[in-house]
Amino acid sequence: MHNRTRRLVAVIPTLALAVLGACGGGGGDSTTTTAGGPVTKVSGTEFAFDPSTLTATADTAFAVELANAGTIEHDFTIEGRESDKVVVAAGKKGTATFTLAAGTYKFYCSVAGHEAAGMKGTLTVA
């Protein structure tokens, strides 16, 4: 076999896996699980979170992945846990991990004026 053919044979399976991975199923579940525990996926835009209601298990680590679909910086902040917020530039993603006691928590974007514009939601931990 020629070197060019060998390289092509080696690259084709890799490209096929990349294409198949990009075509993942688009279910409505915004929570996935990793080795470190559950990851809740949240999208932020001007000026809303989707979804705006989240749930988590009490006293168990969970992560929130914020995908900033907006055109300006946004963050995901849980009231009372401001030091653990995740700040994300436009078009980027970021993740923060939390462990919370049972209760109802407000989450919001702490960028000036964003919460007042409607960028907030409710996290229920049970």
C-alpha cells in the first residue's frame, strides 16, 4: 500500500466517529452524568436562563454547565454561594460544582442589571 493510502485508511474511521458523535440524539433531558456526578446543562442568553427551574439531590455534588448563547458575558450564581459562580464569555461554556443542603435556592446572573432584566431561576434541592 502507498503511504497516502495508508494515511487515508487510518483517518477514515476517526472521521466517521467524529461525525457520528456530532449527530447525538437531541432529547429534552438537560442533565447528564459523568464520573464526578450529575451535570445540569443551562443556556444563558440576553436575558434568560433555559431552563429556568432546576433540581438537584441534597448533600450530593452536582455540576452546572453554563453555555453562553448570548453576545455578552453572563454568569451562573446561586444566592448565598456567590463565591462559587461560573463566569462565561459570549459563545463559550463553563462549569461550576455545588453541594447544597435541601431547600429552594434562587440562581441568577450577577452581571449588573441582568437579574432585574429576568435572568434568574429557581433551584430545588431535595
